[in-house]
Amino acid sequence: QVQLVESGGGLVQAGGSLRLSCAASVTIFSVYKMAWYRQAPGRQRELVAQITVGGGTDYVDSVKGRFSISRDNAKNTVDLQMNSLKPEDTAVYYCNARHVTRLRDYWGQGTQVTVSS
């Protein structure tokens, strides 16, 4: 059982930056792949960024060069640094933890990110 708590969402002007943080209730980095998803109104939930146990990262094409996912093992947190934000980045962002066995999958409650033009 993993509890995920997100923070950092809010309203930002286009071109600005936000940093989202996901705090886990237990040590997650040894056995969980962490990821950020987002869901915009009327659209499917999509994978934005992920970071593996080994530290490898991957991003959806639309955010490459603008977003960066990172983890802090000491604090059990996973962050998403979002730069050069665009209105199309507006969505509810969710933190996700997937066990390496694929048998466990946990989600945060979501945090709203709104980018104004």
C-alpha cells in the first residue's frame, strides 16, 4: 500500500514554470517505477514522464525539452519541473507508482495545472 500526495499545481501564465511534487508514504524507489500522467478535459489520460528504478527517464514528445522528472530518494519524492508552459499543458496531473512486478499500481489524487494565454 502506497499513499501518494501531490502538490505544486496552480495557475500560471504561458511561458512560466511550475514544479510539481509527489510525496510517497513509504520508500518507493527501490521497487516502484514513478510517473506523471495528465488528463485534460475531453481527452484521454496520457503518460507525461516516467522514471525507472534505475533512474532512466522518458517523456511524451510534446513535453521533451520543457519538462524534467526527478526523484529524491532521501525524501521519497518525485518531482516534475515544467518550464515554458503552454495553454495545452492545462490538465489535472497525477502521480503514479507502479511496482516492478506489475502487480501493484497506485495513484495520487491529482493536482490541477492551468496555463493561461
